[in-house]
Amino acid sequence: MAEEKLFAGHAVRRIRRAYGLTQGIMAETLAISPSYLNLIERNQRPLTATLLLKLAQSYDFDPRTLTGTTPGGGVEAIRRRLSDPMFADLAVDRAQVEEWIAASPDAAEAFARAFDRLSGGSHGEASVAAGGAQIEPEAIASARREIERWRNHFADLDAQAETLADELRLANADLYGAITERLRVKHQLSIRILPFDVMPDRLRRLDLHARQLQLSELLDPASRTFAAALQLGMLEAKAEIDALVAGASFTERAAERLYRRHLSSYFAAAVMMPYDRFLRACEATGYDIMLLQRRFGAGFEQVAHRLTTLQRVGQRGLPFFMLRIDKAGQSSKRYAGASGSPLVATDRRCPLWHVHNVFARPGTLLPHLVELEDGSRWFTLSRAVHPQTAVSGGVEAEFAICLGLDAKLAAPLASARGMDLKNGGATGIGLGCSACTRPECPQRSAPPTGRVLVFNERERGMSPFNFDKLA
């Protein structure tokens, strides 16, 4: 609380209304004036540590829920939605958005969800394509919303994983060997590596009858360690994971299972890359991903995901986002973390972004400085990866992993050395053609939504679509 101010007026108001209290009665309980409580609810005053403690003692709620994102993802996320051409004549400014979120948080959240669903996901969560088919199933969207509510940082899991990792290091310098021994001694589980022809359709299987964790020979050493740590976490961090899942209050079983799987994977990564040691290594190496892979015996995707989680209070890393997409541009993983980047929120991407180029350059890490239409600059690093699932004659999966952060924060990165992040040449990109209004883009595949097409038979511009500059 001493590091950053906590504005959670919408959450305080929700608690008060749930108990049917007036501001005067709640203020009396908290030993503050009604006018001060009114300022807190309107996000004009932050919650102090003392008030947060009084709220937790007086009302039945988890204080950690107050640190989640604001309705609709916050002011900037709502403003991105309102930048759609259909709202161009309304001129809704930032102050109005702030007042709306403060006065009617549930209405702001309802607007955000409805807009995202109808707009095809260009600005936010679950989405629907033009024909009405849902791009991101609601279960996946629900699980992702909960992950982003925590900014993909789970302090309790990190703390327990760090303690466990220290114990394992004392037992054996080889992490995989230490986990194997702990599973055998403490949980009576052995690890067995099976040939592909014995286990052709699985990478990992828990056989409780034989008391074995069976792993496919297709897994490389980093993936074997991760699978073993995952199983250990499911056994030793069960209480903490159960509490987080219960606190999410999912209405769908699928969303609950997806969230639980994410938390188990989070714990496994935290055992392999303990928070304090990993962050110190990041800062010492300039967040050099290749060095981090070797130092912690992890894969590229594992390190990339871990970088999005470094949000411990008083010991924060750089606020990275991460995307995993296939050759068709479909995302199977996306974590905004604390970056707040619109590049993660959208289901549409710009073909000028180098994340699409890595498939033709396997093993190459591509840095790219990009600039969005609002003038914000982002530094990204992309690389193609191949999961260990293919055998001779089979389909070999391939994905592009993209890490990124605000260019203003990218100077410490080894990959950004020598680059002029503020004034240097940046590639102008958009959030997909239908949301981009750059007029002369030769790569454009569709006109912006809501813009009137302009035709002139006597000339042709750089873009195949000419459109009215005004909505």
C-alpha cells in the first residue's frame, strides 16, 4: 500500500450496497466522515492501509479482491472502446469516463462486455465474429478475466513455490532429480519415461494404480521438469489453488478447470524460476531470454510467460505482456499482466507487426519497435516455437511467442540496446484493419468499420480501400 495508491471506490460501494448501508452508517463503522467515504467511492481519494484493514474486519470479504482491475478494464480500456467510429460524434472525454466508472461501475462493465461481444473482440474480452460464431468461448474468457484481475501474479503461490524451491535445492542441485525424489518419498509417486508407441496420444499421465507419473519420451528436459513440478504443485499447493478457484466464483465448470490448470502451471513455473532469484537474474542480464533459459533450465515459452508475472509488491519486474499465436493469427495464450497493452486485448492483429514473420525465420528472436495510432510505442520480441508433440510423419505444431512492453520502459533490455526507443523509426501498426484508420496502408485488407468508402475511377491510392476521413 505504501508503494502505490489503491483506488477501489466501485468495490467499496458494492460492499456497502450489498449490506444495505447508507454512507453515513458505513462511515461511522469505519470511523471516517460520510464526505470522505463519498470521495473514496468516487475514486477521488485512495484507500489507506488502515481503512482496508477496517473494511476487512467489519465486512466479510477478501481484501485482495480490491486490487483487481476496474470495471471494463479501467478508464483507458473504456476509452479505447469509445474510439470506435460509431461513437465519433459523441466526443466523450476522459473525465466523463472516470465519472461513469465511479458512479455506475456495473453499467460500465456491462457496456464493455456487450461491446466486446458485438465488435468481434477488437477492444476486449470474449467476442463474436460477423456471422455470430463466438471466437473466444465464454469459459476461456471467464478464466482469462480472472487471471487478468490478478494481473497474472499470485503472491501466495509464488511465496510457497519459492520456499519449496529452496528446499529442493538443498536436497539436490539437479531440480528434476530433487522433484523426482520428493514425489517418491513424500507422495509415493515414481516417474517413468514411456516410449511414444506405448503412450502415443499423451504427454503426461498420472497412473494412481501403479503410483506413477508417466511422461512421454517426446518431452525435452525443460518440459519434463515442468511436468514433474506441475504434479508436485497439484499435491502440495492444493489448498492455495483451491482457495483461489473458490474465490473466483465461476458459474461454469469449464472455466473453473481452465483456471485451476493455469494456477497449477503457474506454480510449476515458479518452482523452476523462483521469484527472487529469477528477478535478480533478469535485472543482471538485461532480461536476456536465452541466458535465462540456460540458467533456469527452462524453455523459451516458459520464460516468456514467467516474465509477465513479476508484480510482487516492492519487488516488481518490467510489465511485459505475452501472446501466443498460430500461422492463422489465432491466439491460444494472451496475458496482459500489468502492461495494459491494447495489443493483447484485441483478437485482430496487424500484418505489419513482425510477430507474423518469425514462422519464416525459425530460432530467430525478432525485436520490433511499433507505434499505434494513439502515439503509444511498444517494444516487442517474437520467436517461433515448436511444442514437443510431433513424430516422424506427424503434424508439427508451430506457434509464435511475442513478448512486449511499453517502449518507455524497454531501455534496460539487452535486446533494445542501441535503439532510440523514443524518437527512432517505429513501424506504424493498427489493431486490425477494421479498427485501423491509417489512410494509405498498402497492406490494408478491409476498410475501417463505420467509415464511408470513397470511389474515384480516375485514380488509385496506395490502399485498395479509400474512405472518408470523417466518420
